[in-house]
Amino acid sequence: MSRKLICIECPQGCSLEVALEGNKVVSVTGNTCPRGDKYARSEIENPVRTFTSSVLAEELDIKMLPVRTSGPIPKAGLLPAMREVKKILVSAPVETGAVLAENFMGTGVNLVACRPANKPPME
Amino acid sequence: MDERELVVVGGGPAGMAAALAAGAAGVKDILLLERDQHLGGILNQCIHPGFGLHRFKEELTGPEYADRFVKQVTKTPSIEVSLRSFVVKLTSNMKISYLRPGALEEVQAKSVILATGCRERTREMIPIPGTRPSGIYPAGLAQKMINMEGWIPGKEAVIVGSGDIGLIMARRMALEGMKVKAVIEIQKQSRGLARNVAQCLDDYGIPLYLSHKIARIEGADRVEKVVVAAVDDAFCEKPGTRFELSCDTVLISVGLIPENELLEMAGAQVDRKTNTPVAAEVNRTSIRGMFACGNACKVYDLVDSVTRDSEKAGQMAAQFLKEGK
């Protein structure tokens, strides 16, 4: 059995062909770098994505603070993650990379800020 | 009048890279004008990952990519940043007028780099018959609304055009709980990257209709539905293929058009069709000492390439200031 995938690791978007035995990956072809092989195996056995969104900020110089998981999380966790970040309100200044939720939803990765947010400038 | 060696218009990825490279090449007196209240340009609303693989060998979100340059710009003594500064006039001898809160400023530059980016092509630029209800947004505007303002534009959306911004917005709206009913593309292939079709549409079960077009948008005050039809090789509607999709939101993702009004105002040659500067080499314009870089020069797929080319624009300006060429 085989499955066709498009590699999402870089903008090149290689067409991958994955040979399978049951749910086990036997071989990956079509990739032009090792990341493609790794992606294909992960995509079949445990698909993951980096989660990004933005969360509400108050009394800061931006209305919404962009956030991400510091590493990929299971694909099935993306929609629950959206519900979770809706509960977050950031009201103190943060730096890029500041941890907003440690071990986010038990995924082993943190939810971090993607940019600084500061007190609004005085008019 | 204020005098500067170099004025850079636009504080997005192109303007920041150009200013930094000019500074590194020895230009001592750089003014960077940005109309928004933050540097970063369009990257600030591109909260998805996928940036920086070439430049930094890691995958960053747009704001993270921008932040690396913002930090460098703010610690570079030769660059002065003026935010909320909107350039309203540029002359061929490089006199610049700009508005900032409470003042109209004038500055005489020896060299100018225009890094003014793109605008989105709108519904008016592709003929879509029908009514003119609310609920129709350029995809990038919807991106700004959702990611930076926290507004959700509607409940059910159809996206016209499969450019990368449209694909990325399909995923964002799906994550935000909207029902994304379809992406409609008149060409035979997606205009966006294959990986965006995979991770933005396939991941969320959003159908992509290739060789299809929107035949009509219908709705009185608010969009109520779109009529979709298949097209032949000449992009003409195939009779009998019409079907309807009910929706309250239509996103238009049909490409970008460089914003070069200032360059035109200065009297430089601008290609009527592409709105890009007419010049023999990337980053140059028909006026000596005036440069254009980033999406104002040509529409790029990757910000990494914008950074690379815009650094060259900064070096070109430095060379012009040193040697007059």
C-alpha cells in the first residue's frame, strides 16, 4: 500500500510517496531532503502541526498578541488549543518568547509570545 | 529643512533590511519612515509559521521574523525611526513631505529607498457580477481583522482565488470556528504553494474548485450566497455547471499589486500593467539615487527573498552616496 503526501516542511512542497505496511512506514520517496522523510513518517504515524493564534491583550500597545507553540503538537489538538487560547488575556508587557502557558495542554511544549507587547505610549 | 543622507519609506521587512544594510555599508544618517505605529509591516498580521527557513534556518511566524529585524533596527545608531509617519509627497530631487501626528514634516534626502509594499487586488479588479452587499473582504484585510483586531468577519465563507493569503485565511477561519465552504480558483492549478493547499485546505476538509469561477455574488445588505460555475480553457463559463453556495462572507484572494504612487509622483517610469518600477536591474528605478525594494519592486513569494534583495538595495544606496552611481 502507498500514500501520496505533499511535504509541508518548506515552500518547495515536494510530492512524497510513502510505502506502507499496515500503519507502518516502509519507505519514503520523492523527498529532496531528510526533512521530507521525517515529515512523511510523522504525518502517517503521529501527525503534528505548530499551533499559532493570537490572544486578547488589554492596556497594551497592541489589541491582540500573536502566540505559538514552541514546538509541534498533535494535529487533533489544534481545535481544542483554539478553545484554550480564547481564555487567555494578556495585560502585562511581554517580550518575544515569553511563556504564556507552560506545558500547554499537556503537550510538553509551551505557548509563547511571538512579539513584544508594551504599555501604550503616552499621548 | 531637515537633511538626510538616506530616507527609507516603509518599515516592513524590505525597508528594515534596506536600512540595516545601508547602515552596515557606512551610511551614517538614515531616516526610516513607517505609517503604522509599529515596525514590521505585513508580517505583523502573518501569525502563521513558515518564515525564515532560508534566512535563519528555522521556521518562524511573521511577527517573530519581523521582531528580529526590529531589534536590530532599534539598536542601530545610524537609523532613526519615525512611526505614524505617512509620506504624502516625493519629488524627483528627493524632497519628501510626510505627515506625523500634529505635524507636516519636510526632509531633503540625498538618496531614497521606497519599500512601500503592495496593496491587494480587489473585487473591482476581477469582474464578478451581482450585487454589492457587505461581507466581501480582500483576504489580507480579513487577516488583519482576525489576527490583529480580534474581529471574526462572519459565519460561513467562500474564498475567491487560491493565492497563499486566501489559503492561509481558509485555515485561520476554520480554526476560528467559521465554516469555510470552498476555495474557487479559475486557473487549472492552485496559485498558492502546494504545501498551503495541503496544510490549509486538506487538513480542514475544505474543497478547492479548480477551473471554476464565481458567476455571481448575491445578497441585499449582506452576502447571502455565491453562484459558482465551471470554466473552459478560455475561462468562459461552461453552460449547465452552475451551483450555489450559501455564505455570509466572501474573501477575495486574487493577488497583490505594488504600491508605487510616490515613485510615479516623483516622475519615475512605472509599468502600467504590473505597477512596478521600470529599470534595468532589480531595486533600481529610472531616477538615479532612488531605489525601490521588496514587494514595491516586484511581488515576492517569500519574505526571505525580500530580505536578501532589499539588503542589496541598501548597499546600492550606500554605493550611490559614496560614488554617485
